[in-house]
Amino acid sequence: MNKRVAGLLMISCLLISMTAACGYEKRIQSSDHDYGSRKAGDAKMLGGKLYGTSSANNPYQHDNAFFEYSNTISNEVSKLGGVGSAIVMLTDKNAYVGLALDWTAVGTKSTGHTDEQDRSGASEGVYNHDTGSQRWDNRHLVTPYNSLFTVNDHSMLSDELKQTVAIKVRELAPTVQEVHISANMDYVNELNEYAKQAWMNHSLTPWLNDFNTLVKYQFAGGDIMPQKMKDDENIRAKHKGGQSIIPTQ
């Protein structure tokens, strides 16, 4: 074999290897394992933005007439890469998604954001590294210590992640006007409390005003955070005279 033929074969092998590598990279970037490529023409971001406030920017968009927990959509969103757990609420207008992240995908948060959870206690056999406590506050889905991860503001989440979640939500609930997504700790824990009530077939109607206040605070610049659903007496009082429902989604 002369040098020219050998050189051509080497170039061919190199091109094949590069093509295979590029193909693999493209598949990864298009999958739910990578929300951080942020390159022009990214398959995840083709088409219009499917999450957040629409161009209409209706000031009454978060004045929902009802809300309900969707077990089906919550489970499907939870299966996405990078999502440890998801809670999805549907209203007459919108879908509201609470995410707890597990970092099984790259790029789920915007660059430069540090972790909110302290997991250092795990190596010491304790739950709370600051106090040395071994007790986990199991009232909440996410906590500041040794739990799934949260991100304080929804703007800190990757646009690719939010787009991927919104596509999944709209596949299963095509009539929703807007899809709002956050991984804020207080927001996620409060949605989890509403979900608990739905699991017990309790009506969510008593919490409609609180829910609207919560989503306005989270997504529309509201300055009021509703009282957290921790007080059992408060829960019983709100259910006095309430009717049971079974979630339809």
C-alpha cells in the first residue's frame, strides 16, 4: 500500500470517527440529558417558546377559577432527565409545574448558580450538617439539607429544561394557555401540600385564593406569600363543609 492510499484511508477513518462523534454529541444535546448546550439551532428550542407569560401578557392570567392536581402529568414530567420529582397543577387557564431536581442531566440551571442544598452531612451520617441533627423534616418534599435540589427563581432554570417540560405538559393538556415552571423550594413544597389534599380526595377549592396568591408571587411579581399549609387545625377548618373530589387528570 503506497503512502497516498494509506493517507486517504487515514483521512477517511478520521472523517468517519468525527461524523460518529458529532452524531453522538447531537443526539445527546437533543435528549433530556443535556439542557446546557444553548447553541443556535438547538432542537429543543426550535419553534416558539412554550412556557412562561404569553405575548398577550394578560394582568389577570393568574386569577384562576379553579385548580386541580394532575397525577398523570406529574408522573410524566418526573420521568424527564434531571427531574427528581414534579408536581403539576391544572387550572381553567394554565398549568403550574413545581420541579425538584436531581442533577441527572447537565445544564438544568443557569450558569453561575450555586447549589441551595447542603449535602455535606451525608458523609458524616447526619441530616443537618449545621446542627448535627439526624432527623429529616419529612413534612416537606425538599429541604435545605440532603434532599432533591431547588433553584430560587424560575429565571435561574435552563430555558431548554423549561421548554422540554412545557412540551410534555402541552402534549397531555393541549388546551392550557400558559405553562409556568419553577423549582423554588417554598413553591414546590406548597404544591406538594395541595397534592397531598388531592391524594386524600379533598377539595382544593378552600385553597384557591391561597393558590392564586402563591402563583402571582412566584410568576407575576406579587409581593404576598400565602400562609403555608402546616397547621392541621387550619386544614380542618378550611375543609369544614367542603366537598370531596377525585382529580380528573
